Amino acid sequence: MVQRVTVVGGGVIGLSAAWFAARDGHAVAVVDRPSPHGGSWVAGGMLAPITEAWPGDEDVLRLGVESLALWPGFARDLGVDLSPVGTLQVAVDRADVEVLDQLCAHLAGLGRTSTRLSTRELRALEPGLGNVRGGLSVPGDLAVDNRALLRALRDACAAAGVRFTDAREPADVTVIAAGAWSRDLHPALRTVIRPVKGEILRLEARPGALPPPRHTIRAHVSGRPVYLVPRTGGFVLGATQYEAGFDGAVTAGGVRDLLRDAEVVWPGVAEYALVEIAAGFRAGSPDNAPVVDWLEPGVLAATGHHRNGLLLAPVTARRVLTLLREGGNG
């Protein structure tokens, strides 16, 4: 049955759901009011469920691994390139080595593949690394240019007949996929979804600077997480995390911490040009798991993806399509 579907939200989740629904024959409109603080626009682009894994988040890991398996086909259909070289999780001091040991043991207990690496082995892979004490190789992780992905999704939606509008229209089904702003769009989401602020930097190599890393590099420096995700001619550096509501300001302390920690991991960062600083809002949920289900007849939620919005896009879109086909309407 053809339904009129309105998707509220033009980020990766909303566009993926709209694209899947339109290809299935539904009449789809996307209500999109772009924000420079949208999680999809500010994201680092990691597709890394294994290195995001931690005790207590086993359901999120399972869902992430399921979605990661969909990504090659998803990217191929969109004409988007993936970086397949994987992630290096590195430790820079004794406490970070202990965190790495915990992650390695946790992954082994779940039957997930990871390989411990010595400092020498790490430097053979990434000569630009700083004074690291060891690391973990996770070969199955991927990465994607988030902004190229957004452009490709928007083009794919348009080609499939999706209309874009700035106002909600009458619809048989409304899909709420507005990230952190979803909390204001339905009473059932008000106490479930919250904004989690993150600051992120973009850097480009200047003449004479060491080339950017080939792998995604993740580390803990004095307990603070930091990651470097390669882009052509540079990398994305992130990310801070605050419970600060919808405060979109980039703080001097956040930029300082990111650059200082990155220089420990990748000393050559000091020779790079800082070309962008931004703050975005992740859609947090109480258990870090997304909310993808009926809220009431005619209203679906697809939100609450926290750090994993890009990763979970294909599995979320598939779930939304299943719900539309079942037509349970809550």
C-alpha cells in the first residue's frame, strides 16, 4: 500500500529512511531545517562498532555489527567511498594501557577480532605516531566522509522522488528523525532524548607537514578520548563530550584539549592548518540505544543514536521500512 510519509529531519538517519521508503513506492516528503550543529554534519565519520564497544553496551554492539555488514552495499548504491583500512586504538601511558587491556579482554569475551600491537608494530603502520606504549588493531572498522554521504543521500532521495519542504504536510505516517531536536517533537520523547554536545576540529596538511594517518587513530590521553579520522589532505579531530543542553558555542578549553591530546598521539599536528571548529549535538538516550518504533498510530521515531548515527543509518532505515510495511501503526 502506498502511503504518504513525512520524515522530519534531513540528517543521515532521516535521509536514509526517506530514501528507503521512496524506493519502496511511498510518497515521501522530508521536512528539513538544516542546522550547523546537526550531528550528521559535524560527525567524524567512523563506522566502528568494535572500538566503541564497552561492557553494558552489548545490544548496541550487536546492532552496530549488524549495520556495519550492510554498509558496503549501502555505500555502493549511493556511490560513496569507504575507507577500509581499519582502526588503531593506541595507549600513551600506563593507565591507557589498562583501558586497552580491558577493551581487548571484553572484545575477546564477545568473540570479536582485535590484535594487540607493540610500539614498533604501530609505528610500522603509522610512522607519524608519537610516544605510544602499545595498541590494538581492529581491521573490520570502516570510515566515511560524512559530508559526502549527506550530499549523496540527498541526491539519491531526489532521484527517488522525495520532495523537500520546510513545513510539515498531511501524511499517513510521520517519521521523527530530527536527532537531538526529536525530544521537542513528541511527548513520548521528551524525557528519553537529550542533546549531548561534542566539539570537533578539521585540519589540513600544510606544505612540508607529515601526511595524515592512513588509519583511524583512537586514543585515551590522561583519560580523555581523542580520535583522528583521515580525510583527503588532512583529518577530522574529535571529540569532546558534554551534557550542556543546546549550547552551540565552541569552548577555548575544548579546542585546547583536543589539540593538546592530538599532539601527544600525532606530533605532526602542530604543522597542520586548523580550517574548521564546530560543535554539534548527538541524540543521547538513557541506554545509548536508538529509539526506532511506533510512538502512536501514524507516528514513528527514528532517533537516539548517540555516537552511532552514521554507523546505524542502514539498519535504522531498514527497520523503518519494515515498520511501514507491517503497518502496525503502534
